[in-house]
Amino acid sequence: MSDAALSLRRMTRDEFRRWTDAQPRGRFERLDGHVVATAPERAAHNRLKAAAWLTLRRAIAEAGVACEAFIDGITVEVGESTDYEPDVVVSCGARMADDAIAAPNPVIVVGVLSPSTSAIDTTRKLADYFSLPSVRQYPILFADRRQAVHHRRSGESAGIETRVVPAGEIRFEPPGVTISVEEIYDEASGHPAATRSNQGP
């Protein structure tokens, strides 16, 4: 099926899952029932999302909170017609079943900006993620410079606070973990030891 024909076809969630299972390669999301193919990743993007996953995984273990960090492949379902595949997602609560493909309780969703997705990542996905009551944090990382934009739910209200974080700590409350911009980007650059040693044992 051509990309044009694919973009015109609407699929239910079950149809979409069966279709993606049959694909030999590629990553796909579903937006308003329509399949969207994601562009091939650049190395910088791939390194940064891996670093974000590793940093969050380490922070979760140190904090001892009942959460898991996942990189790629785990879906965040929005309503009945949209399925996103974030770069990193942290799901909290009961441990996900081994055969699960969707995060049951996504609390942190991480996006790494790329030229092909920056428009939707900062607009449509921002609104869609926070339409889910469980989502409390949506940090966006820039692949071309050391900078994060931290979107978070404001208390129990529907308001969203946004903070540009070029350096320093990012506190995710809930679930109660802290990471730093330096740790993520040092990890991505291949020089993580200095940042962690400065943070103490």
C-alpha cells in the first residue's frame, strides 16, 4: 500500500495493531484513525532518547518508586482514534504485563525534537498527552542544543506550566524523581561519569 493510500485509510485500534505487526520495518503512529509513518531517526536523536531513558531508569531505581521507563515501542493511547509512540514513556503503578503494548498509566512522556516532528510535538501532542489524567509531565529535549522544555500539569488543575531548562535539575513530581539536563546530554555525548560523580553517591 502506498503512503498516499495508507494516509487516507482509517483504522480502528485493533486494525492498526494487526497492521503494524505485519510490517517488516518502520515505526508508525495513528492520528485520528489515520496511520502516520515516522521518519528515520538521525544518530543524535537516537542517542538522546536512549540517554533520557537511561537517566530516568536510574532515577526511578534510586527513588524506589513503582514506575518503569520504556524506550520506543510502548504506545500511549489517546481516546479511541489516536496512538502515539513516544521516545520515552514512564508508566507507574502495577508492573506492565510482558505482552502489554500500551502504557496503562503513563505519567511522564518524553519527546525528542526532530525537524519532521517538531510542529506536532509542541502542539497537537502537547494537548493530547495532557488530555490523559495520568500524564503529569512532558519534557521535550532538543537534539541540536542542550536545552529542555519542561511541560507539567499545575497541581490538580487543568493548567499546564512550561519552563525552559537550559541547565540544572528537572523535578518530576509525581512520581518523585529528579534528573538533570547535564546528566542527559553528557550521557548522550558518551561522557556520563563526570556528571554522576558531581552528584555524589
